Amino acid sequence: MERSMTVLQIFLYHPNQDKGIFGDIPHHLEHDTTHLVIGRGQNAHLKFGLPGISRHHISLEPYLEKGNGCLTFCLKILSRSGSVWVNGQTLKYLEQVPLMVVSKVIFSGVQMVIHIEGGASLEKFACCIHFSGSPLIYRAKAEETDEFEAIQEDPELPQETRELN
């Protein structure tokens, strides 16, 4: 009896995707438990037609977590140039982060949402790739800080200033 595979539902968006940058990416892919390379190189498993993406830009690396009967994944940065944003963290070359059940990734203008659906097979996993016509991830431009709270609580400021803030 064949065991069900873990499935990565991968949703992709780029503002210039109508120019064929996702043209070499299959809609469905089955892969063994070696790392899955994403980049623009000929041997990348998911090939992007964008000049800002390295030949080997990132990899999705399956592993077994103690006490978990399903494959778990981490995302590793393979590109020496630029950075990759994953679930609020900015990562650089050779840094990696475990993926959550739903993870949000941004690199070189590409927005990627990965949803992991666990399966029992430990020998292979599948990727179902979906292309979105609209943005998938919305981030505020400015970083949040605690300055606002500090200003409100500063007893040295006049009361009117504290109320405005």
C-alpha cells in the first residue's frame, strides 16, 4: 500500500509574471527527499526567468523532526547576493529557517506562500504550484517600533503632546 505524500501547495506572484518568468515552472512536481532548488539555473527544480534571481537562490530542505511522522521543511538561502524575507525575518547567504504550516516568502520581487499538507510518505513529497494574478503578501513599508509607546508614556512631554501621539 502506497503511503500518502506530503504536499507543498506553493502559490507564486510577481508583478511581471505576464512576461513569462514562470514559464519553466511545472504545475505539479514529485520529488525525493533531497533538497528542492529554486533559482534560474538549468538544474534548478523550479526555474524562474528573472535576472535578479541566482542560479541556486533558495532551497526547500525536507527533514524528519523527532516525534513527528511527517516530513518537515526548512528554507535555506543559497544566493550570495540579496536577501530573502521569510515570515517576518530577513535571511542572508546560508541562513535557514524552519517553515511553518503556512509560510510567506519574498525574494527578488517574487511573492511565495507555501502551505504544507502533511503525509505519511518519508521517501518523497509533491509540489502543487499555483500562479496568482494578484499580490499574496502585504507588508507595511515602515518597520514597527516601540517609539510610539515610549512617547506616550514620557512624563517630560506636555499632556497635549502625549494625547496627540
